[in-house]
Amino acid sequence: MDRELDLADIQGNILQEFVSGYPAARFLLLRITDASRGRQFVLEYRSKVTTALRWASSKAFAQKIQTTKPDIAINIGFTFSGFLALELPTRTLARLPPEFIDGMKKRAAILGDDRIASDKDGDAVQHWDPVWRTGQAHIIIGLNSGIDDAGNPLPGLDRETKYLEDLCAKCGLQILRGHGKDNAAWQDACALLAPDGNIQMEKNKATYKPVPREHFGFIDGISNPVFDGQFGDPHADQMMSIGNGKLFPAVAGRSDLDRWAPLATGEFLLGYPDEAQEVADMAAPNEIMRNGTFLVFRKLHENIKSFKDYFDRAAQVYAKANNVPVADACMILKAKMAGRWEDGVPVAVASTIAEWKAFNAKNAGTLGPDWAYTNFTYGDDPHGAKCPVAAHMRRTNTRDSLTGTSSALNNRRRILRRGQPYGKTTQDDDGDHGIIFMVMCADIERQFEFVQQQWINYGLDANAGSDTCPIVGNRRGDSKFIVPVDSKSQDTPFIAAGMPQFVEMRGGDYFFLPSMTALRMIGMGTIDPT
Amino acid sequence: MPTFDGGHCFLTALFPINSADVVDHNGQKCSHAQRVREALSVLPTAHQSPATDRAPCNSPFARCTKTHFARFLVLDDVIFNGRMPQDALAVTIMGEDPLVPKPRDRLPGPYLFFVADFDAPQGMDTELRDWLRGVWTKMHSDLDPIFAHCFQYAAKVSNADSFADYVMSHRLETTMPFNDYWPLESPPQLPTLSLGLLAVTAAIAAAAAGYGLWWLLDLAQLTARTGFWRWLEILLVVLAGLGAGIYLAYRRVIKAGLKPFPMAPNSDLPSILKGLYLQRRLIPKVAELQGKSQQELFDEMSAFLNAMQVDNMQAPTQAPGTIQ
């Protein structure tokens, strides 16, 4: 980008994910009771909001340090009803996108949330946490914290929670209860923890470190879109875009790394040209939307027992049909469905157990900004003999799969993913555990909803008919997933059938994450759309 | 690309809706166009999407085992998209007054628009007529409330034959049908135009036209001139030849383009429905048999194929009007 982004104006969790720096998080939903006092809240709390200014970090490209890392990183978002409660001008409200006005509950039919297997009576929200079911939320606050050696959030998290409670009481905001099964006042989330091998001698306790896995056992969040301006200088953006940006057709004699480029800023931040080379329509005045983006918040429950039992069962059949050990069959089936092996190795690069082992021997210990995990394409595998076209990762980020040469049909469907596990990994379906799945994008309908509707809960673009995503798709009785093979080989395709619902919604909504300028305008009540 | 293509008929028909008077409906005065829209809004849609797959009634077109697709709509008028852009300087020089409105196209009244795609393997009008007769026989009580408000329907239509006459007298040529039944893996063998042959044809036409013009000029004793006029004559002869050559090549390309697309194998509706039926049952069966012994495979697949009656297009099969 020829001009730097105004980092002091953009909320901090948009340009970078917070999970690695802040493994613990707490989400609170607030309800405004009085418009004027609500604006006072926004104005006062604005000073707490973490911006995108860079702090010292282990990230290779974050070189220009502009601020110190906050103890607790804080973000704020608003629902449409929140904007209504804050009495934004009608001319501003009327031009906001329809799906944002609807909110997530009303979009259940589009998102497929009303067609999960356990929903016999078509009540889309019967399994949702009460706090999301009522659709009362006006504001979401995200508090992000580091953890101590025992794996607990730092004391700052409770301190900031207390501050927020006091400010809400002062400004007449309700903190909505009804998260999880205990009617909690907030949703806690934390990266999964693993003993790091050290024992603190004086306390005789094991110490823990966060691991980037989710409850099913997969390493998660390896790949994320990279956009122009995200890392501060064109060289850094270009380097980070390899495997994560947009892909151009190959040019003879040029390096494959040069095929990648950062996506247009406007796909993820409002007020900038997007991949159609136009600045998307925004509610007036521009300042209320510019440097902001939309947040999709989904609490996704993971049925750990169903997942494990299913793969144990299917692996027996696969092992028998393909004459491989059951343990290998289980790993192969999971990898073919996810598009990555459990440890994140892409199936497009290593499609057999032997190749997987060879990959790990070659790339030992390099998980991170390493191109081996992200720099791959599907052009040489049109029928999915290596990585099935309908695998979770390939269908949601199609790379060059749809054209065979470039990512032209993928570039306008990218989403920034900010997932964070909640709850403890158990061996059960019941309980409160899963992923707080957060998505950021400039256009919820074109980006997130398209991916969810067309690529997750429908299979046509993956040449899979009505088959939904094998991992996160909804189930309508006769679910199946086909593991294709090379048609020239002697191998037989495998049909994995009768998959239960692995992932279920527990609630969520659409929010807008305004810029610091917009927060000030909202707080001061000085939005002039004329 | 004509109305008949790929073994299907792509019918397009436009029916003027009465606009002269109003009708009394349950004590309320309303226009014929309103009544057509009301009738269409209660015509059941096929069980084709999550919005309708649990609806109590199926589309009446599902009673016909030839119809792939059918749609009605009301066309109110052509869209006026504002004045054609003009160069402000040109307008000033021409002395036009930009405040004077430009003429714009309008339809004389609302039209009922009907499109359908159905089996017509021979590509003949008799097939269209048979289909229309079938539609009338199977669903005229559903069609009456819609067509009753169209021009001359009540006066002209009383049975299957008169319905076929009525629709056929209102049809338009379909210029761009969409037929999606050819598998990507085995595309049809299409007649191709050889570029060389096309060039030879064009060259012969060019030579004939050029020579003809020269002969005419000669006959009129106009070829004796020299200098500038001589060169002008040669230029005219060359241009005439070129024009004739290009025109003939163009005609041949257009003529070839008008040839109907061949019918895809097994693309009539009963075969499509049978195909879907088999597909939906085969995959679970294969999933169930994975890992079984050769003998078990043989026995179970034999029983399965017998039960499926693969060559019987009529039964067992999937009901029309259902997309799952």
C-alpha cells in the first residue's frame, strides 16, 4: 500500500489475531436503557479500546513499534439494535446492510442454522444460550488477557471486568446474563493448554502453555487472509500474502511465490477499494463506517463424543476396505475431511501417511509463518485425489480450485477468522465446550454468509451435490462425504456415510466494529449524515 | 439457437392481459393484472428448495412427465433507465433543447409471460402441440384463473386443441435456450466449420462478385478510363468482391449456428428422474457394502440392481417436481 493505514483509528483485533498474544478472553453483552447515558458510556469506554498501533512482538514483520502492549486488550462492537438504542440518525441507520439490520437469528435459514439434525421441530434457536436467543444485545465487549503459568487469566481481566461493571452501572447499561448452562454474566474462552514440561520447584505444580488446537484435536487458525496495508510495508505484506493472499495465474519463468499478492484492503476494512476495485457503498457519513468492519460472532458447540465415535466406527470400515491399519485409517479420514492432518500439515501437499511423515521430518518445528503450511494450490488436483474438493479447508478457501489457474472466484469470499476455544476438552457431547468463532469482513452477506450458505451447507461448487461440509456442515439425515482417488489408480473411492452433527450453534449475532473516530462521533452524538 | 434445441422445446409465449376494464372480485374492484398476479401467487411451487420442500401441494406441472421447467410472470412494462447519455457539446452544436423529453419505449399494457422447457426429441411443432394439449388436460383448472384475464382467452379456448392453438399463436422465437444435460466428460460431437473451406467459399464469392462488377463496367463501356478513375474502378471491384465474400461467410456461420444442438443421451425427464432415483439409492448402498467380501458384494449388488429395475424408466423412480 502506498499510504499507511491510520492504525490509531482502527480497532486492534482486526489487523491481527489476539489469541496468540492473549490466550484468554471474556465476552460481555450489554444492553442500553437510555440513549444519552449509552452515548456517555461509549465516550468514556472509548479510552479503553485497544487500537491497531503496533507493540513489540515476536512477529517477524511487526518492526515499527508505536505503543506498549496493553495488559488487557479490549474491543467493542455494536448490533443494529444497539445503534438504534443510541439514536443514530435515521438516514445513517437506513443505509446499513440488510443482514446487519436482521441480525444472525433472522438469517438462520440462509446460514443453515435451522436445519441441524437435532432440530426436529424447525426451531432454529432452541439450543442457543438464553442470552443470544432473546436478541437483546446492543454492545459486545471483548476483553483479552494473557495467562499465568498455571493457565489462569491474569488479574487484569477481573480488574477490567469490574471497571466495566461499574461504568455500566453508572451509565444505566445492563450486563446481560445467560451465557452457557449456568446463566453466566459473560462468556469466557481460553486457548487449550498443555503442560510445558517444566515443574515450578517452589510450588511443585506443573506449568502450562497455550496450544493452537481445538477440542476435536486439530491445530486451528493456521491460514488467514492477508490484505494490503496489514503488516505496515509492501514487502512485509507481500511476504505474508504467500499462501494467504490472492493468487494470480502462473507465468513461465517466474517464481511461484510471485503469484501471491495481498488482497485489497476494502475486503476487510470499510472505506477502501475492494477486489472489485471500488469502494463499497457505506452508510452516511463516511466517517461512521470508514476504518471499521463487521464482526460475525458464533458460539459453536463441538460434539466431542459424536466426533470421536464416528471416526472410530468409520475407520474400521475404511481400514477393511483399503487394507490399512485402523489407526492410520482414522488419521486419513480425518485429514481427507478437514483438508489438513491433525497437526496442520496440508493434505494438498502430503496426501498419504508416508508423505505426511516425510513432510514432518523435513519441516520439523517450523509451524508458524512458514510457507510450507500455507503455500500450496489445488490446480494440479482438480478432482481431489489428493485433497478432496469437498474437504472443509478446500471448500471454504477455494484458492485456485474453482478456476484451475487463479483465485479470481475466491477473492471476494475471504474472511478473517478469529477463533478461540471455550470450555474444557472432555469425552462428551454434553457440557459447554467448543469454539468462539469470530469472523471479520467488509460485507457479511457477500463474504461470510456466502461461504456459510454455498460452500459449507451446500456442495455444488465442490462437485458434491447437496453434501454439506464434513466437519462443520449441518446434517439432514443422510449426510455423506466421498474420499476420491486418482481415477488412473487401482484404488477405490470411499464413501463416509451417516455422519452425525459434529458442530452446533449455541448463539451469536452480527456486530459492527467502528473506528475510534466513529466511536467518538457515536459517543458525542455528532453524526451528521447530510 | 432456436426454440427446439438439444431434444427439448424451449417455449416462450407472451399473452396480453386485458386492460380495458376492471373486474369485481368479492365486492372489490380490481384490475385484470392484479387478478393474474393473485392467481400466480397461489399456484403451488414445486418441492424444489428449503422454502417449499415441505409444502402440502406440488406444482401442477409435476403432473406432467415431460416438463423440466416452467415459469409464469407478469411483465408490466419495459424498464426506462433514464435518457440516453449525450455529448453536451454535440447537443449544444445541434441546437437541441435538453429540457425537451426524449421519446421512450412502452408496452401497450401488461403481459403474461410463460416459459417452459420440456421433452421434444424430434424438434417438431407437433410435439409442442401435444405437450400443450397434455398441460390443458392435466391442469386446466389451475390455468383458467390465470389465463381468464388474458386477451381473448375466454372467447377462444374451450378445450385442449383450442388451448394449444391459443398458446401457439402467442409464442415468440426463443433465441437463447439453456440446456445443461450434456456431461462435461463427453461433450457432443458438434459440426465444425472448416476455416479453410470458409475462406475458399468467401474467395469464390469475392471473385465472382468482383468479376461480375468488372463485366458490368465493361458492358457499360466504363473501363476505358485511365489514371484516377481507373484506380477508383479497381477499388470498387475489390470492395464489392470483399463485401460479397464476407457476407457469404457470415451467412454460413449464422446458418451453422442455427442448427439445433443434438439431444444429450438419456436427457428426457423420465430418464433424468430415474437417474436421480438410482443415484440417491446407489450411494448409501455402496457405503453399506464397503469392506464386504466378493461374494457378498456380488449377491447384494445383484439383489439391489434387480430391485432397482435399471432399464425401467417408469418405476421405481423419483416423483416429478421434487428436488432433494
